[in-house]
Amino acid sequence: MKKSLVIVESPAKAKTIEKYLGKNFKVMASVGHVRDLPQKKLGVDVKKKFKPTYEIIKGKDKVIDAIKAEGKKAEHIYLAPDPDREGEAIAWHIAEELKSEKKKIKRILFNEITKKAVSEAINHPLEIDRKKFESQQARRILDRLVGYQISPVLWDKVRRGLSAGRVQSVALRLVVDREKEVLAFKPEEYWSIEAYVGEARLGNGDDAFWAKLAKKGKNKVEIGNKTEADEILADLKGADYKVTSVDKSERRRNPLAPFITSKLQQEGARKLHWPAKKTMMVAQKLYEGIDLGELGTTGLITYMRTDSTRIADEALKEVRAYIKDTFGAKYLPNEPVVYKTKKSAQDAHESIRPTHLEYNPKVVKEFLSPDQYKLYVLIWNRFVACQMVPAVFDQTTIEIAAKDYELRATGSIIKFDGFTAVYEESKDEDAPVEEDDGKQKLPEVKQGAKLKLLELKPEQHFTQPPPRYTDASLIKDLEEKGIGRPSTYASILSTIVDKEYAEKDQSGRFIPTDLGKIVTELLVENFKDIMDVEFTASMEDQLDRIEEGEKDWVEILSAFYAPFKKTLDIAKEKMRNIKAQAIPTDIICPKDNANMVIKWGRNGQFLACSNYPDCKSTAEFEKTADGKIEVRKAETTDEKCEKCSSPMVVKFGRFGKFLACSAYPECKTTRAISTGVKCPKECGGDVTSRVSRRGRAFYGCSSYPKCDFVSWDKPLNKPCPECKNPYLVEKFSKKKGQFVKCPNKECTYSEEPQDTAGGPTETAPVAG
């Protein structure tokens, strides 16, 4: 009897599916795409209706040969890549390679890798969705036309190796525009005043509470400086305080919908402090399958690339039974909670949820890595919480009159925790704080009660600039503006860092580099449509409509390409040549007294002698607050050059700070900066600071590659007082701030944090 062949895109997925199908099936992995547009040329014939030329991806020849050989022997061929556009494209290209076996080929789709889902897919095979493939193909061709034709212009005008992208460049523009707002922001002073009051009949302060100054007459109080604050304080000190109203109300807070891709990435950034790329990589593992010992390899979550909040009926029954058994009937709503899916969603499959609630996190914890467990708990808790009753709060608002001023105090007490027993969404650190946070517990007071003033607290504030983007806030903005699609966010964010257009500070916020700023500036000047947020969002909508059968992919590409080609040709001629640009300054070259000019190099802007190449003198510079250019003073050291004995100075390069000979360019000796810690592997080298190719700081041995010691944490030349490890490390967390601990995993020594930064409190997982 002939076996049927099932082809998926990854070995992990193949292993999980194999156990469900039995001996009559052979499962093979294509290991991703097998064909793509060529790497070294455009691969799109724009004169022949944008006909693409596909090539077998390097290294995939053997994979295709093996699939073809098994395909000839198979009774049926089932193509089972992921249930999205990308998966449809993989299936399409495999089918093209198996043309001779066309009658045998069917497409199967499943949203979760479980026995039931896989069996149902085999029993109800489909044809490959041509419209879905054409939608993906149009995206691929459009991105190729933009990237492969704008990038060479940047190579010519700025530096070789740069890239432009239809979505990537717009995302970078958001980062650059936000940085402009931050730098242009001028803080404004304002003051707040709070009064600590209690019932006059007691006078001992046991019933006291804080009330915030809100109005004067009918107008909101706005205090611009200390003089104004002092005038109001003088009025309030001699005033009588009386309760004018006490409003008690019950408030309900509803649970959030189960995860879709973008929300999972945002919560991964907020709660776990992960970049979107890591969240998706860990989720992929949970989806494709985890070895659960005797249970075998099992998919723990549904497909993680989705924009639908839909939940299967069977999963709803299962979670409702779980809530009732675990928390009790009072936590279970009378009917399942249904969430609306936004109009632009594909709704091809469900939200992200556990495949079965029998796989409780604490049951499978021993089989998961720490990262897999953290993300699984997050997905589990969000799914369970989404089907629970709302949380109920008793909120009290007290309004107080003092002369013609009104003060207000708000407090709330949780009456019933509801879904918050399981899960609460984290907020961005820069989310606006409500005037009255409602956290204080208010005493029982009645309307008309007289209050005694115990203390007045004036406080000076300054308005804050708009916050720089984090992974979570940038994804949120991309989603709201319709730029790209959730499945692409992770790669977009990692690309702008990998290409050195932006870097992340210690708290994970995006800061554009000089390179990112100049590339964005040039693209905005020369490709207004490509860099326009609304145009990009509109193009995404057009591409979606191909899949819906409402638009023809060739017509959409034709409508885009004609004006784009004209703009491209103009840009080739008119775009500013940054390579040749030399901005004059009044700084004098120390070697030949000529004026120095600002030029652009591989590591950004620098000062160079205007007599180059006769004089090769260069210097780093910085701008003062008023925009004046000044030579950055070299940071001298006590170290001497091993070649010419000149003093070594600290320089800034592509990978951060390093030591260079002060006699440059006559002497070009450089070396990494030592932290003062000897290599723990006792090789004789020093631990030095470095920066990875992706811009992340790390520490390694100066004897590399002979010694492979590396550490992401900064080593300190201080032995551990408990285990005597020769050094400690400096760490940072959003909850603790900067702190010190021992790197020895078996040692628990740590020093108190020197600075604190509040972070969201995570609820305990359902799994316990």
C-alpha cells in the first residue's frame, strides 16, 4: 500500500504531526521556502506584467530532490505549511516543483497541531488558494521593486550596504520623527497642590486623607510658577474646609480579548521585556511542538500569527468548565464572552490560546525552557481571563470647598476581583497617569462635614517630552496606523536595529542613529509617497483586497510602479550626495591650518581637513546646545602605545569606544578598553568592553579568539563576599534599576539596587 506524503515547513512541526498520522503517512519538512526571487538581481520583469523569476534557494536542491522522489511514490501529497499568506506561498512553490504529480496534490490547513485538528484537515483537503498566494506574491514583488531600486541610490549617495524598505523605512521615519519631537521639546513649569485633611471633630489625623486642588470657581486650576502657588497656598491656609459632595458608585472593568499577534508582542515587551522577534521565536516553538516525555511531542498553543479574536466552540466549553472547577461559579459569566474582530482582520483562524487546558503550565513546566514557560503562562492566563466575569470596584469621590476653591479626592476598593484574579494587562511606562489614581482608601465622611487642614503640599513639575518608542509602543503605533501587518512587526523592528538605523538605550527605547536620520531625511525628500504613512497604509489595504478577490495584483503593481519609476529616476539625479558633501566650519586643522569640514563616513559624521587627501587629519565633534560645532576632546589615558609609546586615547567607532594611538594616522594601533577585570578563564587576558554587530554592548576577553569568554553583564573588579568568585557583575532591570550580583548561578549574593524604576506587577499564574 502506498503511503501519503505530508509536507510542512519545519522539522519541529514535522515531528509533532508525525505522531498523529500513523504508518500510512510520511512527513517531510521543506525547511521554509524552497524558491524565491534571486538575491543578486531584481528578478521581476516589469515590462511583462511584473513576471517574477523564481530560483531554488541555495542549499535547497537536496530537499527538493528528496520531496520529488517521495512524491512519485506517494498516493496523495498534502501540503501543510502554516495557515497564512506566507504558508500559502511556500505551498505554491512546492507544488510548482511537483508539477508532474499535480493530481495528487492537496492543501491542508489546521490552526493547532493536535490529533483532532490534523485528522480533520486530512479528511477535508482543499485546493491551494490562488488569491492568497497572489496577495503574498504582490507584496514580495512590491517590496523587491522598492528595496532593490532605492537601495542602490543610497549606496551611491551615502554608503554601500544600506537598504530601504517599503514598510521598514516608514517605521524608521516614526522613530526619527519622534526623536525630533523629543529634541525640540521645551519643558514648561507647572505646580500641583494637595491638602491633607481630616474631620474637624476628631482632629487627630487618624481619618485624614489627601485631596488635590482641582478648580477655582468654575475653572480648572492651572498653576504656572511658585509665585502663583504661594498665593493659592496663602488662601488655602486660612480657609474653612467643608465636604460638598460624596459620590459612591460601582465600576466594572471587563477582561481583555485573547491574544492576537500584535497584542502578544506588546505584552511580551511590557511584561517579559522581550523584543518582538524573541516573543515570536518562542511562540513558534510552543506552536510547533514540545517534547512532553511520555505524551510525545505536542503543540501547546494555536497558530501565533493571527489578527482574529475568535475562539472555537470546543475551546470555549473547555475553558468555561475549567473556570467553574478552579475558581467557582461566581467567576463564570452566564454566556461565553464574544470579542469583536476588527474589519481589516483576515479571520482565517483563531486567536492565540492553549490547544488543550489539560496541559496546565505547572504540569508541563519541567519540559519547557524558562522562556517557553514564561510565554506559555502569559498566553494561558490571558485566555482563561478573557472568559471570566468583570472585576467590580467601589469608587468614592469626595469634593471639598475651601473659599472659592474646589479640592477632590478619589479612592476605590476592589469589591470582586473577577478576571483580575488571573490576569491584568500591563501599561506602557509612558502611559498617561490619571489625575486621581484612586488607590487611597477614603474614610466615611458625609456631605456637609467640616474638615480640618493638617498639611498643604505644593509640588513643582515640568511637562515631559513625548516618550521615545519601545517595542510595545512602536508596534501599537504601526498597528493603529495600518503600517505593515502583525506578522511582519518583529522583523521590521529587528531590521532597523540590525541595519544600524536605530539603537536601543538601556531601557529598550529606540534612538535613531545619525545614519538613520540622514537616510530618513533623504527618503522623505525624494520619495514622499513611499515614506508617507497614509500611502503605506492604503497600499496594505490594496494588497489585502487581492486576497479577497476584489483587486487584480498586476493592476495594483502597475498603478504603483508608473509614478514610482518617475520618482526613482529623478532621485538618481537630484538626491543630495552625502558622500561628496563637505559642510564648512570655522575649526582650524591642527596640522596645516586649513579649515575643517564636516563629512559623512562609515561611523557617522566627523571633521576632516579640507585639504584632503594632502592632509588626512580627522577629528570627532559634538554640537553644543546652541548648535555650535566643537571638537570633541580626546579622553586621554595613562596607557602607552605598544608600537610607538605615544599616549593612547579613547575613540568612538562603529562598535563603541576603543583605545587608539594618539599619533594616528602615522600609527594605527588600536585595542579594546579593559574593564580592569582579569579574564575568569585565567588565560592572562583582560575583560574588555565591546559592541556586537547588532549594537548590543557585551564584554569579552582581550585574548579572543584564543579565549572565548563573553558576558552580557559588565564585570566589576570585586570578588563575591560569599562564594569568592573573582568578580561581580552589574545588572539592570526595570523593577530594580541598577544593581550588582554574583554571576555564579549557584550563588544568590546580590547588593541592594542603587536606583529603582517601578514596573507593572505581574499577577501569579493560574498554574501556581
